[in-house]
Amino acid sequence: MRTSCFVSIAAAAGILAASGVSAAERDLKTAFFIPTSKSLFRQAFDDFVAKLNDVGSGQIKVSKVVSREAVPAGQMPTALKSGVLELLGAPPGYFERLVPGSSGLSAPRASLAEQKKNGAWALMQKEFAQKANARLLAQYGFGVRFHLFTSVPIRSLSEFKGVKFRTSPTTRAFVEALGGQPIVMGRGEIFTAMERGVVQGFSNLNSEIKALGWGDVVKYRIDPSFYDTMVFAAINLDVWKSLNATQKAKLEEAANHLETTLNDRIAARDVESGKSQIKAGVFQAIALPPQDAKRYVDLAYKGMWDTVVKRSPEFGARVRKLLGAE
């Protein structure tokens, strides 16, 4: 596995080399974990790149955003650490092997402003710098909430027992806490797995159900929602240090645009997408009874953060408190 990983990253270096660096303008080798432009998160990242190219003209730019065709999504953080990639958009959970406990960063209960005020953001910066050779530029996805989508009706907590769910590092502990059966697989396998009954559910956001064709295998959305669907924009730390003051300022300007204007835009669009799909009959929303709903959300956060603290006792405990997830 280690050999194939390094071979893939080495091959990616050849694919990405064409973006290069000019004497006058720094061109960042960039990737995003989702290839399709149908994703609101990919659209927001592309808009972030467009903003950077606008404000950074003559100083810093991104000529091309590659995805899994160049670097397997699970290897992208390692490619960023090594410098094969210079700029990356990916969920914090993708960094779990490099930064144990990072999966929990998708389960904050503190706003971005609170995180920057109380030291959470600074702590995350330090951890990613030391372990992933990365500087975090932005996080977005606040207000874009996860739901569990299923092919079978689930109307109470007891009915989760034994149900097979496709999981990621972000949701595995939650599914286990519910008594479900977690099955790890790539996003690209979800449709076939649901169609064949290998799994009966998965977690995602509203707007990707119909857009990615999953409406054909989904019948129900379980309410309430949980977590914020966070994505980080991160730059290789060595590259960051090599930039001049103007280039850094342009990156930070574009990153602020991503965290504010673009974040708010996709959050509103995702909520509206959920409403329109329910109205159109793409899926039916099932609301758990109030007592079960509270327990459901509590399990989501407790399951996640208990696992995080086990993996990374010091960092996990500190960031859990700062993110208001205790």
C-alpha cells in the first residue's frame, strides 16, 4: 500500500508539473477532493479560485484545479504535505492519518468567529503545521448540514440497529453509536452499493442527492440534521513561507471571501435544495420523535468526539472544549 501510494503521488507530480511557477506570478498546483462541478462545495472552491485569480492578478494564481484523475482523493493530504500539491480543498477528516483527531473538526458547535476568538483556530493551525506541513487558509460549510439518507424507513432510534450505512471517518463513530453497521467505501461506490442493497443508507448534504443521481436509490431523509459539512482550504506550509507579503495578502483576501460570502451562499442553496426535493418527491423527510431526536444529535457529537479523544488525547480534548462540543 505504501509503495502504490508513493507511485501514485510521483505520477501526479508529472501531471501537475505543467502548472509550474513563473518569475512574475506564482501558479499554485491545486486539487479538490470532488471532481464534479455539480457539487456546491466544488462550485464554492472554484469561485474561491476565481476570486484569487482576480485579486491576485500578476502576483499569484491557480491555472487549473485537478481532482481524482491526478491524485486519489485519500492521498491528497499526503501530496500536499510533500509539495506535490501546493493548495488543496478537502474535508478535515481526509487529514486523519496525518493529523489524528482532525475528523472531529467537522463537528463544531462554535462559529468560525468564536473559533478565531477563543484560540481553536490557532490550535488547529499549529497541529496542521506540525503534522501535515500545511497552513489552513479557510474553512467553509457552516450551515450546510449532514443528514442520513436511506432506502428504508427509520422512525425511531431502535430501528437503526443492524442497518448498513456507507461511512467515512467523519460519520463512522456516529453510525456505531446508533447500532448501525458501518461500511467504509468511496463516494463513487455509493450508488451501486445502495442499488444492490450492500448498504441501506449514507450521510450527505441535501443538494448532492439529485445532483449526483442518488435520488434514484434514496427514499428517505432522517431528521434532524447533524454536524456542519466542513471543507478546509489548505496550502503547503513551505510554499506559504516562500510567498511574499502581497501574495499572502491576496490568498487571505480570497480565503475570507470563501468563508463569508461563498459559505453563506451555499448554505442557503443547500437548505432550499432540500425543500424543493421533498416537494418534488425525490425523497421523504422522516422526523424522529422529539426525545429520540435529542438523543440522536447527542450521539452524533458524543460518538465523534469520544473517538477523537481516544485517537489524539491531548489535541482532541483541547479542541473539543474550544469547539463547544463537550
